[in-house]
Amino acid sequence: MPLGPSSLQVRVGAVQTLAPGVTYQKFTQGEPSDVWSVWLKNPVNSGWLVGNRLYADQLAAELVQKGFPARVDTFDAPATSDTPAGTVGYTVRVSQFDTSRRTEAQELLDRLTQAGYSGRVTYTAEDGEPSSGPWEVRVVKIAPDAAVKVQAVNGRELRSAQTVREMAKLNNALVALNGAEYDISTGPDFSGFDGDPEGLYMKDNAILSEANNGRTALLLEGSGARARIAEVTSKIQVTAPNGDLRSIDGINRVPGRNFGCGGVGGDIRKDDQAPTLAPWRNTLCVDNNEVVVFRPEWGNATPGPGNGVTDSTEVVMNGNWVVQEIRSAVGGTIPPGGRVMQGIGDGAAWLRKHAVVGAAFKPGASVVDSTGRSVTSPTLSAVAGGGPALLRDGHALINTAANGMTNFQGRPNLSVVQRHPRTLAGVTSAGELLLVTVDGRQAGVSVGATWHEAAGIMQWLGAEDAVGLGSGGDSTLIINNTLYNRPTDTWGATHTEREVGSAVAVVAQ
């Protein structure tokens, strides 16, 4: 595999046939070469990076003076298809211990904490600098004519996260991997619902979460192909009984709170109050004037008004979008097979003006790729909000900016530079679908991959097009209800099956 020094030899596991046309295989490579260290938080803003080299040098000198052997490490990002190469920032590290001495690094962190500093124990393979690994890569290959359906799935309710194993059971899946990213940082400052997918999520051609427009998506069981990869945009609107048209801001999410941004209308990044229509990974955009549609897949009731919302209205409709009830107190039942439109601000005013009990609204929606071509078909499933793209036509194409993976200065963020566990999907020239996990955060076992390394892995496996799905502790592979990989939240942690928002499932037909 194109990982580490060229002298490393790959160890190829036996092929396991899961069903006709569906196989599993494991590849391992490498040996430990990195060290444990203590990574200090920036005392100025509690961030992990220092933007100024002079200040980083001063902080390191201060630590050395106090008897702590500190150094400054630089994070440099390679160029991607839509971002330049350059320095992302600096970090101050203290001491180093070989792979077997993590306990000593933790003891050092305890002493630093007593001295008034904050930080964490880290393994330097995480930095993305040259490493000899090791790596564990697991591959499920699905032939284009295999008698299976590959689809995006969720748990019992979209508003609540569940493990990949639980989703596999619910959908009788032979294989399941984590799908899109989701509102993992949820709470009062986000949506408050940890199952909320970040970006496009479709199942059987129904949009269950709108796109973070422009992000890369995995499209499954669509027109003419088992799978394809494209950058997608969704447009959703509703026509009132009197003919007036209104854009719908979201599907199955709290009005005014668009996780991942990339929406329509007046979205503002909550972190810095900057107006934007671009996607920003794991960032909350807010908008005080929205209309959002809830479907039964969300759960049995709509959410109550979000933080700071003083004007809201709900319109309850049946499956034909005929208005059954208008509610001024939001947070009520979603009728089976029906829909609820919830508006805030001028969205609430629009609903009150146009909703008439017994009259019907008319919905309209489209999902298109970057050429403007519709990607919908009767059996389409889709997940986006992971990303970035990795390969296009057999060549590396890593579009971090299009997928919101930059800082606000336009440089790639740490998720691009560092190694993490990864879940990947690719399509070969023969139409085979590759579903891949790369374990990480496990010193001496598997250190994860940068996005550039992930692109190399998928190219080595024969993919023509490829995309990243959820990363980090999300990365989970379930086969026949058995956990096949080692999901890991943080370096040194035990293996934990994290609850996620969606999964990609292979279901026997």
C-alpha cells in the first residue's frame, strides 16, 4: 500500500465471501516509529494550534525554563484541488516517549496541569508527518451484479443517533458502515438532536436531510449505476394554495440551526457572525427566518422553539400536503404519513398568511450534481456531509474547500492535515463498489490516514472515483452483526461503538 516507506511490505488477508459477489479482505502494513508526547493547549484561546511562530517559541522557552523539555512543531498542509499548500499553525509539545511508554506521558501531563497548563497526551503519528504506521485496512467489495441492495439507512428516528450495529439489525443488513457525519457536538448551542445528519441524506428518493450545498456525496442505487460520487446541491420549495412560492430551508432539523451550513437564504456562521452560503464542516449556521419540513422519519413530534425564538408557527398536513391544522405552539405530533411545516421569523409569518385548513400546498424538490444534472431516481439513496472527494477518473482530487474543511482564513483545517480513522467509499472502472475502513488512533496497531493517504489507498485498491464518509470514532464496520474493526474515539481509548446519524448498509435481496 502507498503508506510509509517504500520498503514496507503489505500483508494480505484471505478473501472472505459474504454473499455471491460480496467479499471482505483485510490488509496490514508497517511498524511503530512514532512517539508519545504532551500537546499543550494555546493559553490565549484554549485552541490546539498557535498561529504565531514567535509566540509559540516564547511559550516553549517558558516551559524549558520551568524544567519541561518543550519544542515547537509545525503543521504544514499539502495542496488540495481547491486549497494551496501552506502552514496551518504551530503547536507546543513537551518531551517524547516511545510506543510502550504512554503512562509516562500521562504522568508528565499531570505535572504540567499542576503547573497551570492544559493539554493532552498525543501520539505523533496523528500529526500527518512521515510515519511507518502500522495500518489496518479493511475492504468490502460489491460486484455491480451482486444480488444485494446498497442503501443509506438510519436508526429508529432521525432525531436520535444509534450505533451502526443497531442500524444493521433494524435493516437486516449483511454489511454496514457509518455514513455521513452528524450533529456530534449537539446541545443547547447546536440543534440539540444528535441524530441530525450533516448534509444530504436520502432514502428511496426521499430527501430526509437537505444538502450542505456543494459537498461531495455517495449516491447509491441510482439511475444506471450501483454507486457514483458527485458534488450535489438540493433545492426545495413549496407553493401555497394562492400560488405564492417559498424556499424551504431544511428538512428534519431545528429551524434556524443549520449544522454544516451550505444552506439558502440568510445563514450566518454562529462562531464569527459571518454571512455565508458555503458549507463549513462541523460548524453551526443560524438564520432567524426559516421554514423547515418535518416528516415522520424525524420522530413522532416536532421540536419546540429553538433558543431565542419568539415567533414560530406550525402547519400540520396529511400525506397530500392538505392542511389539517395550524399550530401557534410548536412542538406537536407529526401525523403518520403526513408532514409538518415549522416556520420562525418571517417564515412563521409566511405560513400564517398562506396556510388555509382544507387547502393544499404543493411541494417541489430537486437534487443536482455540479453539472446541473438531476441525480434522483426511484431507488436512490445518498449520504453527504462527510467528504472530501478523494479520486476522480483515477486521479487524486481532494476538494477540502468544497466540503467546508478549511479554517476561516481558507487554509485546510486539522481534520485534513492529521491522521484519523477513516471510512471510505469508491467505485472501480468495472462498477464495483468498495466500502473501506482504515483504523486509527491505536499506537502499534493502526495509526489512521490523512486524506491524501486515503486517496492513495483507494487508488491502490483500484477505485476510479472515491470519497470520504464519516471519520474518527465514527468509523465502524459491522458484518453479520459482528464488529470487524476497532472503533476508537481517542488515542489510548478502548474500542467503543459510537452512536452515529446514518449508515451505509448492504442488504441481501
